[in-house]
Amino acid sequence: MGDILLSDLLLALMKLQPADLGTSQQIAGFLGLGWIDTINHQNENVKEVEGIHRRDSNVSRDASAIQLESLPVLSTDSAPDNADWAETTIEALKQRSLPPPYWFNSVQAMPAPSPTRGSTTLEPLFEPALTRNLLTAALQTERNAELIDLEKIIVQLSRGEPLYNLPVERLPTLSKGVQVLVDKSEAMLPFSRDQKELLVQLRRVIGFERVQVDVFNGLPEHVLTRSGSRLVSPLPGTPVLLLTDLRVGGSAYSKANARVEDWLVFARRLAQRGCPVVAFVPYPPSRWPTPLRHVIRIVQWDRRTTVAQVRARMRCAREG
């Protein structure tokens, strides 16, 4: 027969449910266990257990408190001689902190944070050495010059084609300036410093007085710089630069996001005024909305963008 444990006594008491303390002591004796009653036998009142913290805060503290009957204490004196006993002592562990690991003293402390805000160095999205040429290639327009394009005349005459009009050479220019529309929606917050830095570069390249800046949220027509005002259309032929994500990075459930159809209406209205629309988008072409690629000259706002790529994109847009 195996050892009889305290759990066996508890199971027996649960099954038999003795009516009084004496019966419980007899059951313990049958199992070879001794029972010493440490509580007054005449006091049959139960004692409320203190210190029990209920997890459910909706249960009232006054509602049926957990109560325990007098607990048995095992004694080796009243046990049979043939019983095997193992004396056990239960002690509460003292609150003490663990020693630090062996490598703790060899680690250098981190420097204190700098009180200066915005002290981190900004890594521009465009390559700094190429920024001037990238802006020029993306925003330059053509003006009619009085110089005759001799190269086109030679090509046309060599083909045997008549000259009805003398071809005039078109020269690139930034004299028309640019209207910059800065997207301040939630999706563009990670690029807010890049937007500010690019505005500084634009004013250096084109000229402070030739750069008109407006701030919008969602759709460029919702201008935020002038309360209650609508977007002022630029002069005919003036390029319009969008610093936005074209709703690529925003949440689909955001009220600030403009639909693709809204962007199409906006870009086509500017195209009727002869204003090319250029967008610097900080996302790869795989995420650009397909319908917008034909009406907006989208440039990836990224370090890998080259001047040759931007020129090719503008040339394809001009040639239709």
C-alpha cells in the first residue's frame, strides 16, 4: 500500500462529508493520520479569511466571504507506529532583490538626452549633391526664344520636307516660378522635416519671390494657410509641385484622404490652364495610383532617384 497523504484525507472528507469534528477525527485515524484541533471545540463559528483580493471588482466585498473551517494539524504523536512520516516546514520567502548579473558593472551608462529639440541630423530624401539639378529638371518649363533651331532645319531639309515655318529653339527656364502645395495630413507627418528642407532648397534654386507655398490636408483645394479661403489658381503655365503621398500611405478610413477621382479633377483643371502638375511622392512606383500617372508627373522622392530619370519622366509627359 502506498503512502497516505494529506490530499487523501481531504478527498475522504469531501466524499463522506462528516457532520461533526469527532467524525472527521475518526476518518483521519482510519487513514493513519493524527488530528489536533487547535481551535476551541465549542466555537463553531467560521472565521473570515482576510487578505483575499478579488480580481472581479464588480463583486461586493460584503457578498459571501470565503470562509474556512478549522484546519487539521497533523501530529506524529497520535499516528500509528508503522506510519511513514516526513516532517515538513513551510516558511514565507523574504523579499530580497536579486544580485546584478556579472556583466552589469562592465556596461557604460548611456549619455544623458540633449535638451535641444530636433538635434538629430536629417538625412534628406533626395541626394544633397543632386537636389538642385533634380528640382531644375522637374520644374523647368520652355520659353520661346528668338534663336532659330538650325539642327531641326537641317534634319527637315535632309528628309526633303518643305519648311512652312522656321523652327524656333525652345530653352528651359525657371522664370515662371512654382506653386508648392504641402500636404500636412497625418500620413505625411514622418516627412514634415523633409518638406521644410525642400522648401529651403526650392527658394535657393528658383528664388524666394517666385515660390508660392500653400498647405493643405487631404486635397489641395482644402487650403489651411488662409482661414476660409480656397486655393488660388496659379498663372497659366506655372508649374505646380505637390509634396504629398497621393493617399498612398494614409489610412483608407481617414476623412482627410482624397479619392483618386478628386485628384484627377484637380490635375485636369490645372492642365487646362497649361500648368504642369509635378508630385514628389516618398513611395515607390509600385504603390502609385495608376490613373494618376497619366495626368500627374510623379517623381519618387528617394535617394535612388537620378537626374536622368527625372528628365526622361518630364520629356515623356510633354510629348504625351
